[in-house]
Amino acid sequence: MSDRAYSYRSEILPEVVYPDHPDWVNLYNATWKMAFDNLEYPDTHILGFRFDAASNTIHWVVAEKNPHGLKNVRFNQKTLSCLCEGLDENTGKIKLSVETTGEITLAASRMGRSGEETFSLHRGTHQLFV
């Protein structure tokens, strides 16, 4: 058994069709293989995100006020997007937009501040402030 959390399976990736440049297709496939070979831990932080499949929870430490996030992430048989839209001048809080195809828990916090705010989200688009 591998100690890697993820294994490369070309069938889960979009297929590139480029008959005039088969070497580009090979480069595309090699790049994905290398990426999967280096994904070792399922709780690795990406842009402040940590995914906990067992509890169906996404932890997000928002480190900056500028727009950023992840789109079209597959997590626990759902697809979701989590975007920071920036600082809301009316509330002084950071506005988050989360779209999900199913129920998830989002535990969000701002870097440098204590405590997480936990949101139980159902299918749909949600505007949140932290």
C-alpha cells in the first residue's frame, strides 16, 4: 500500500486532444502525474484551506483581504467553490461566497484572530462574513 494520499489516475482528468502536438499532450499528462506524486497529505493547507473528509468540514483560515479562493473543488462527493470577495466596508468583515452541491460544514477564521466561525451549509450559494 502506498503512503500517498492521492494516486494518479488519468481517467479522472480532462483529456487533452491536440493531434498536431502529441508532445504537448505527453507534457500535460507528465505534469499531472508529477503533481499527484507530490500530494502526500490530505490535510495539506492550500490557500489556508484544510479539508477534513471524516467530519465533512472545510477549515479556512483567510489570510488576506484580497479576492482569492478555490473553484470547482470535489470534496466528499460534492463540488464546491469557496471565494473571498474582499473586505466589506460596511461591516469591516471579510465577505466569503461559498457555493456547494451538498451539505458541508465550513469553519472559517481570519489569520491573526482567535476562534473559528462555523457555518452549516446546504446546497446552494451562501454569502458569509468573518
